[in-house]
Amino acid sequence: MTREEKSIAIEDLTAKLAESNIVYIADTSGLDAETTSNLRRACFKAGIKLEVVKNTLLEKAMEASDKEFGDLPSTLEGNSSIFISDVANAPAKIMKEFRKKSDKPYFKGAFIDNEIYIGDNLLDSLASLKSKEEVIGEIIGLLQSPAQRIISALLNNAEQKGEAAE
């Protein structure tokens, strides 16, 4: 790879990092071709961009970025792939699903809404995070519940008064 190609790759990675608030880093090496294809397919269906990257180029892109990646560059050893998503828990759920069959992909770290998560032991916690849509749905459900009870009580009260009048 020439210097010019490296420079273009760093600019491209920097732009991708700037566009997203959710970036996971994992080691996907050691997966056979079929499993890798299945992982890519699952990521595509979930709206996740999966890309194998060179550690030095990703580290330089993180340095060039306006975002603060903290200690995340320290995880860039061995093979690295980035998962870029709009949903905070989606990459973790996919990784967890694929790890039912093997120990890969190995979770290295994540940048989620300016928070840094490092270490494979955090994968289960990240997978159990609720997405923004799930939290909003729960709040709407909680807000609707009292209103539904009031309407139900009023309807029951009206029915009882109607029966009493007969």
C-alpha cells in the first residue's frame, strides 16, 4: 500500500468514525469462509457496516477524528474489524449469537455515544442494553397504561349506570 493509498484509507476511516456514534472493534480472524459470510450477511440485515481494517490506519483515523476514543486504540492488536451501527446493542447481539458456536468474534472494545467500553467481558452487558427505540416504546407503554385504566373505569362506570337505569 503506497503512502497515498494509506492517506486515502485514513481519510475514509476518519469520515466513517465521524458519521457514527457507535463503533465496535472485534477480532474476526479464525472464522471459516462460511461463518464469515454468515456474519457479514447478519450484519447487513441488521444495518451494521462490517469492515476489516489495518490497526495502524484505524489508530491514525481515531487520532485524526474530533471524537475522543480514550484507551480504545490500545486494543488494536492482532486482527481487527470494525462494526459501525446506528443501534447501540446490535453488534453485541450479533457477536453474542455467533459466539454460541465458537469463541469468535472476540470483542475488543466499543465507542458508544462518547463512552468507551474495553474488554471481552463486557459483551453480555452491551448485548443486553436497550436500544433507543425499545426505551421509547417502554415509556410510551407506561404513559398509555394509566390513561387506558381511566378510560376503562369510565366505560365500566357508564355501563353500570346504564344497567342500573334499566
